[in-house]
Amino acid sequence: MSSTEVTVIESYDLARANQTLELADDLAKFIKDNKLTTNVQGKDFVNVEGWQFAGSRLGIVPMVDYLTDMSTPEEIKYECKVSLYDLQRDKIVGVGIARCSNKESGKKFFADYAVGSMCQTRAIGKAYRNLLGWIIKAAGYEPTTAEEMDFAKPVTLGSAIDELEAAKDRAELVAVWNRHKKQFGTHTVFAHAKEMRKAALCPAPAASPTAPHLATTAQLELLDNLLKSSSVADIAEQLREKMQEPDFTKEEASRMIEEVNSRVQSTQQAQRF
């Protein structure tokens, strides 16, 4: 007579405090062994797979209620709702709703399916976070899903300029400028990028062969550094205003570089004596 060996997978009960602490220890080991975290600004956030593992040990599984396409001709956008179903108690114990758009930083080249997939992933993570966030915290991690932290990634000058250059019309350009002007509005390169995109979206009449060329990014960056010197502090603001004019030319930039550089060097020589 043959015998069949049955493997029993251990599960936990949220109603029992000692079991939830055991789950936290189990979860911490699983997350570490499988490298299921993302570091954001020096803190570790658990990926959705880690949250799903925690749910599976409690007999709680996600169910997608809907994934709605909210896209327009200018934007790919989805909304998703996920419910958590407790297999043991035969009832819904949690809900999460999330949205995702290709207008978000770092997602402008996402295809339609990728935006929809990220939206669903976020909704799953949010549903589990609402129910199990304290267990993840007890395991030693931040009680927010890594996928939600996409919104918390720091905006850099480069990413802000990318958003300006990706603007499809004047309204979107103004929206990007207003969103980042507090942080980068006084930066010459950012202001110049806005004017360049503005000119591209609304091209001026064809210029004559003798029309001047605009100052280059390299010239503007050099001037920006030179104007940080205390030697030109009294005229720096006036010169920066000149640099931000949409018709600031290469020739004007070259003259300004020469004059500012000459003043800085003269001041340095005078200080030596």
C-alpha cells in the first residue's frame, strides 16, 4: 500500500499578535534573500512582489476590479482598482486605487501597455499597503510600496529640461515651467531651454541670411559660472536678465564673456597686490 506525502505550507493569522511578528521576521528574510527592495533617497522600499508574498502567507490574494483607459490624444493614462480577497474568510478585506500616466517624470516614452501595467502594479501594492503596511514596517522597511515612490524621485535640472523639450504645445510648456520655476526658474540654462522650445512651438517668420544666431548652451553655462564671482556681483542681476532675452545672440554672449572674464581677472590681480 503506497502512501502520499503531503506538504503543509505554513500560514499566519492577522488576529494573533505572535503570528504577525513571526510573519514580519519571515517577510524580512524573504525580501532580503530575493532583493525585493528599491532604494529611494537612502531608504529601502519593498517592491510589490514582497507585498504579495506577505499577503499569500495570510491567504489574501489580489483581484483586479477594473483597469480603465483614460487616455487622450495628448496623454496615455490609466486608472485601476484592486480588491484583496481573504480566502479563509471568503470576503474582501482591502481595496487600492491607482493611476499612471506617461506625463510622469521618466515615463514619456512608455508604450500604452507599459502604462497600464504600471497602473495595475501600483493598485495591487496600494491595496496591500492599506492592510499590511504595519507588518512591512515591523519587518524593517518603509511602509510604502516602491512603485508608489516613483512620484517621490527627486527632480533634477536635466529632467526638468527634458520635460520642457517634450512639451507638445504652448499650454503644456507653460504648465511645465510653472511646475519647476520655483526650483529652476533663476537658472539661465533652464530659462533658455524654455525660450528655445517656445520658439520651436511657435516659429517666427523665416529669418534673413544676415539674422544673428542665438547664444549656445555652452556660452550660457560659462556665463552662469562667471557671474557667480563676487567681482561682478553689482552687475550680475542685470546681465542675467540680458541673457534670458529670447534673442540673446552668440556675438552678444561672446562680448559679455570677454568683459566679465576681464573684470574677474583684474579683480584677482588686484587682490594679489
